[in-house]
Amino acid sequence: MARPVNSITRFNMTSLALGLAFLYLPIVILVIYSFNASRLVTVWGGWSLRWYHEFFNDRAMLDAAWMSLSVAAVSATLATLLGTLAAIGLARGERFRGRALFSGMLYSPLVMPEVISGLSLLLLFVALSAERGFWTVTIAHTTLTMCFVTVVVQSRLSALDRSLEEAAMDLGCDPVRAFLMVTLPLIAPAIIAGWMLAFTLSLDDVVIASFTTGPGSATLPIRIYSEVRLGVKPEINAICTLVIALIAVIIVVASFASKLSNARGESAAPL
Amino acid sequence: MPLLRIEGVAKSFGNFRAVDKVSLDIRAGEFFALLGPSGCGKTTLLRMLAGFETPDEGRILLGGNDIAQVLPHERPVNMMFQNYALFPHLSVRDNIAFGLRRAGMPRAEIATRVAEMVALVKLEGMEKRKPDQLSGGQRQRVALARSLARRPQVLLLDEPLAALDKKLRESTQGELMELQRRLGMTFIIVTHDQEEAMTMAGRIGVMDAGRLVQVATPRNLYEAPATRWIAGFVGDVNMFDGQVIASGQGRLTVSTSEAGSLTVSEMWPPVTKNVVSVAIRPEKVRLSRRAPALDEGGAQTINRLDGVVADVNYLGGVTTYKVRLESGATLRASMANTARLDVDAYLAGQRVVAWFTADDCLVLEQ
């Protein structure tokens, strides 16, 4: 009898351990060093919560974190709204003119280098003489993340059987009600997943934010980046550990959302 | 006035004419089948009755009112979808109640009606399950209950049994017929399976390339097909092309290259052209070891052909034979295995006489 591929052998366990170490060892080290009592990043001085304490008293860092979270929340919400509408247009409006052009333009931010997007947005905001700050970053992040939402929602929509909406209409729903009562509940997991994707992308972005933000409204990644240039403080490790924790929570929620969608007998939204 | 009148309905998709000037009357309480190969336009016609497609021309009169332009949710017609289209996020009960809630029926009445529907399709105890917790046959029942719940004037069924296996399909056919009789509702079913259409429907409309080519009872469709194409599409048939060389006393003599000269009874309406096809169903061809005695066909004229058994297929209830005629053409015959012991069986290579009466032949224009 052939041995199943997934059996536990010494070789399998070793390669699994090496693979996981390759991916997660840097993060584990970062988390451990965030509890380091020493002022020097590379020297272990015993366990301490000192740098977390320092972070929560660092006004500028806290402002940047708050800025980042609110930009991420607002831009993710806007991107989800617009991206879902675009996905519906693409998946359901098969016959409209210029559909190919629309879909190409919608997806261009996926392949466009961020430096170019950032620079062109900067030029636009300067030309409009818009005051750069919270709203310019939010708008920039919305344009960046919207296409990701569209990809996620559209793939879910096109996997959905058209005859479900027809059945709803057959049973007395007008087209709008059919969408709200049948399609929307079925694509909700994809919409939630899209929002979370947009949120983490926005939280993570340095390039576009650095082009479009103004003085006094730095996001967390920009702030960290400028601090690190002056030498890594252990406080950065603490901040990064908190961000990792936040993202871990989001990933767990997102996988629950796609589990929920599996339980409904449909294919899961790709993430 | 029939319940449903389809008048000169046509529908094109781009250059493709899916439905070409179809006219058809359907009476209240009828079980009607639209039969045809895939792409013949039967599903498009059904979707126009449901309101998912709008006809380019013609009228659809339901109880005297033209509904051709009425939106699906405003028609007193419901459809059972081929893949059932059950709402995966709703339970069996909520699926069945969906249309009733949209109609604004009071809660208590909805509960009664749902219970009635659940009992009708024998799904008691399954009310709280989601569609993915049901078997294929159970899903089919939920879809049926959901489309019947609003008590539509006409129920449209799009290949309702296509997804079921053979045994289940046969028992479900019987249940559907029983249900239709009990409710006295009008059913229009679309199918590509001629046996299914013949089993269930009172009348069958055969479609080909967007046109309705014949509307008839199952028996007439099989025994008196209107065209050569229908004779070949519905059931199995031997077809010999030839020319009428003599006629008189209700008989035609057709000279064929493959089966020699055949005597056939004239049909109504009589053929108008000289070039015809003679069609004979395999079960009407009889085989014997010697030439039949003259009185075996009664007063009828008998056509006899000599040949050699080329192939024997034993199918349980019947055995089908391929007989190689002297011309080299093949004649198919099927015989019921009425005795358990094979006293009547023929073997491959055996010389036989194949014979059939003039009345059993069909004369069709080419």
C-alpha cells in the first residue's frame, strides 16, 4: 500500500518547520524584541512592557496611528461601495457599450506602479490647490483599493447563478428587490472580505500616502519610516506588534466570513 | 377561448432566429410538453411565457389579456427552473414561503399554505434544512413546491427531471402527473427527452429550428408524424426513399432502391409529390423463418423482404435485430420477448423473411 502524501514523516515535518520559519521567524523575532527591556534593538535585556508604555505616551505616534486607522476605515468603506457597484456593472451589465474599456481602466491600479499613481494624484491635488491632509490621502487610497474590492466581488457575482435572481422575480420581486433579497445576502461575505482587504492595503501603504499627505497629518507607516531613518528604536517593534495583532484579528474575521459563505453551499470568495 | 394563446410569437438574438412565428393554444388543465433537440427554441419560448424574454413579434394571451410585455413578477405564471434555483441562504420553509410573502399574504395563511405544500411534495420534517443539506430528488421537490405555492394559472417546467437519475426520474414522472391531475393546474413542460414527453403529456408540441412543426397527442405523434424529420426524431424508424409508381384503392406502390417495390396504404392528407419516403417502425417489422402464409396479414397487403440477420441485441424486454437485405441495406426489427425460453430467437447469420403490412407503413414527403 502506498503511503499517503500527508503522512507524518521526519522529512515532511522538517520541511514544514523550515518553511514556516522562513515565513514567520522575522515576525516572531520582532514580537519577542518588542518586549525587550534594553534600549539597544539587538541586545536582549530581559522582558519588559517598557516600549508599549512609551508608545502610548508618544503623542505624535498615537496621532499617526489614529490618522492611519481613520483613513483606512473611511477609504475602505468608500472603496467597498464604489467597487461593489462597479462589480455589479461588470458582472450584470453584459451588453453596455465600452464594457471592455471600463473593466480595463478599473483594473489598471492593480498593475500601475504606486509611485506613478502617487505622483499623478499629487499633481492633481496641486492643480486643484486642494489642501493636502486626511481627505487627500483617503481619496488616494480609495482609488487604489477600489479595484481590489471589484475583483473580489465580481468573481463572486459571476460564480452566482443568474437564475436565482430570475427565480426571485418569478416569485414576485421587482429587479431591485430581487437583488436586495437574494443577490446581496449571497455576495455579502465577498463584500466583507473586500472591505478588509481595502482596509489592510490602506493601513500598509507608504508610497501613495507620502505623495498625497500634508504636513502634520502623517500616517503611521510614514511616521515609522521617518523614525527608522534615524535608527530603529525598540518602540517601533512594539507598534509593529500591535499592527500585526490587529491584522491577525482581521484575517480571522475574514476567514470566518468566507467559512460562512462556504456553509451556504457556494464557492468561497477568493482572498 | 383557450387559457393560453400564443399568436405568431417570434424572437431573435442578433441574427439567430430562436423562435420563428409560433402559434399555439393551450387549454386550462392541460399537461403540455414542448419537445425538441437542444437549440430548437423551446426554452426561449418558455422563457417568453415566464417573462424573462420579450417577444419581438406576436402576442401571448393569458385568459384573454396580452401579457407579452408584462414583467415576470406581475404574471400569474410560475416557473420551475432546470437547476431548481433554490435560494441557498434560505431554509426549505423560507424558500417555499418566498413568493407568498412577496404577495403580501397574512402570516397565518402563509404557514398553512407552506405546510400544505410540504405535505404535497412529501418533505415533512425537512422544513428547517438548507438546500445544500438535501438530496437531488428532495431539491427537485422543494423547487416544485415553491413554484406551486402561489397557485399560478400556468406552471412552467424547464427540464424538471433532467438532473435526476433514471429510476428517480421515472417515479417522479408519475408523481408529477398525479399532482397535475389532482390540482387541475395547467402544466407546460420543456424537455428534450421524447419518452418523458410521451409519458407525461396529453399533447406534445415538437419544435425544430425555432418552428413548431407538429402538435399532437403522443400516439398521433408516433404513429402519424407530419414530416420525415419528426418520424426520425420521435422513436426509431426504418426509412426507404423511393418514387410512387402506381396508386389506387387506397394503396400506393412505391419503388425503392433499397427495399424493392413496397405497397403502402395512402395517408391523410395524401402525399402530393411523387418522390416520397416510406417509414416503418422496427416493432412493426416481423421476422419469420419461412414466408408468411397469405392469411397471416388478414386482408392486408403484405410486404416481404428476404435477408440475413446481421446483428442481435438482447435488451431484456425486447430483442432488436439488424437484417441485411439483398440490396445491402439494413432493416431494423424489434420483437418483444414474450416467452422466457428462446424458441423464437434468431441467430446472427440466419436467413429470415422480414415482413410488414401496408397499413403499418408511413408515406412521408421528402
